[in-house]
Amino acid sequence: MAYWVKISYERKEYAVNFERVSAFCYEQNGRVTFWLPDCAIPIVINPQSNQQDYQKILEYIQYITEAQLENSYWVKIYYERNEYVINLNCISSFCYEPPNGRITFWLPDGIIPIIINPVSNPESYEKVVNHIQKTTGHFLS
């Protein structure tokens, strides 16, 4: 079942199926960014200028992170001073670097690489490793 939300952004109105959005990003300044499905267009919602849509996004993020949704594996990952909420089931490839253990993956609807390091970000790293092992059957070592 689709979860359609109307969002106002840059003098345009978008009807977005949030079930097709694969990642959200909380920035330190309070803004929330997500990428429209099937393209790399970012939508950036500022709580000061668009409180109503900002609240819709926060409510959806809370819903997906608390619910056990079929065909999704939502995790919170802290990366470059931002908090990403990512559906790891939407990621189609992971790159593992044996010398240092880093894992890189790319957000599906954006061009942003996420690089997780086992030393600097152990909690997020463990979430990604567990997902890779559970989903693919491959162990990273």
C-alpha cells in the first residue's frame, strides 16, 4: 500500500510515495533531505520555513524506524555529522576494503557514497555488516 504525501518545495507541489524513498538525511542545522524516487533530485525541508511538511517527514521516519515493515530494513547511520535513515534493502551493492575494513555503498536515488569505518563508526558499521551477511549470505572478512 502506497504512502503518498503532498510536499511543497521551491514554489512547487510534489505528490511523493514515501514508500519508494530509500533514504532521509537529518542535517545538523535541522533540515531534512530526501531524494525523489527514480531520480537524483534532492528535496530539502527546513523546519523554520515549512513546519507542516517537516512534521509529515518526521512522523513517517518515526513510523518506519519503529515498525517491522516487509521488504525494508531501515537503519539509522551517522555519517559526516549527519544522521541518515536508510532502507538497506534498497542498496544494490556494497564495497568492502580488506586492509582497513571500510564499507562503501551508494544511496539509490542519489550520488552520495556512504563510507562506514569499523573504528570511527562501530555501531553503524555493525548494522551494515549484519544486513550484508543476512541478505547476501556473504561474510566480510
